[in-house]
Amino acid sequence: MRLKNLESELQIVAGFDKPKIQLEQYCTTPHLAARMLYTAHTVYDDIESKVIADFGCGCGILSIAANLLDSSYNLALDIDDDALQVAKENCSEFEVDVEFILADLISTSMDHLQNKVDTIVMNPPFGTKNNEGIDMIFLKKAIETATTSVYSLHKSSTREHIREKARNWGVECEFLAEMKFDIPMMYKIHKKKSVDIEVDFIRFAKKSY
């Protein structure tokens, strides 16, 4: 499947019915989702025939994209049951198989997934409201769980902090692209019709010795 076809397919993925600001629920756009998964698939061979997990799956767009690129098995985890219901409906629309798991990634151990997940893809909360540091918690859990690699989006302003964390955790950190994350007017606190946030698309890989 070509990149433009993948992005076109993802256009019909439904967003949140009632997004929750305390969970920083913003839908990953088809544009970003397609580029994330297509890069992981074509450049690094990290999707096809692999077990993929989406941490903080939201409406399920990354899991759907992985399925469209022939992943062998998919797990989608989220703390919000309402989000999982939206994701289930979206996956049903695409007729793709995903195992949905209701889980608090901050407090829940991921030991049961050790050595079972090849690649983790995610668009974690940025930690800009009342959840400072939650992006690093997501990232650390993902790195500990994936056997091969983690693909994630993070605010470009945190680039050096993430680079240092990757060194401390003993993983390779590759900044693949700087992208624009379009945040539409979704919550009462929003004053503008939309805001573009600069984000880094990053691949973390376990070092091989």
C-alpha cells in the first residue's frame, strides 16, 4: 500500500465523541498516523508480520494503520473505556482484529507483555496540563516492553530532554522528522480555531551488542 492510499483510508476514522481534557485526548491525524506507520513499515520493517501495541490508543487510528500494513497481531491499550469503545467501532468499520485492553499505563505493570510485543507505536499525552511527566512514563514503559522498537510523537521543545533520557535508558534514539500536530478547537480553554504544535517523530531501538 502506498503512503497516499494509507492516508486516504484513514480519513474515515472517527474521533472522540466527548474528548476529556484531563486525559489530553487529541486524535492523531490521518496525515501523522500514515507517515508514522508507513515509515516504520517501509524503512525499518517493524510492522509487517509483527506484533504491534498502541499505548494510549485513543480512537485506534495507529492500530488500524498497522493492520492495513499487515501486522500479525495488534494490542490497543487505553485508560478510558469510552475511548476504547470508539476504537472498537472504528476497527469494526475497517474489519480489522485488535485486542483491546483497559489499562492505566502509569500504575499497571506491563510484565505480562514482556517478550510478546515487537513494536510499540504511540502518541502519548504531552503532559502539558495536570499530567507533567506522563509522556516520559509512557515512553519508559514502552521501551521496557517492546522487544525491538518504539515509535512515538513528542513536543519538539522536549528534544534534548528526550535525547538525554534515551542515553540514560540505554536505547538508540533517532529523530525521524519534525512535524506539525494540528490541535483543533475542542475544549473551552481553546481560544483559537486551531493551533499547530511542533512535534518530533522519534524511533527508539534496543541497542544490540
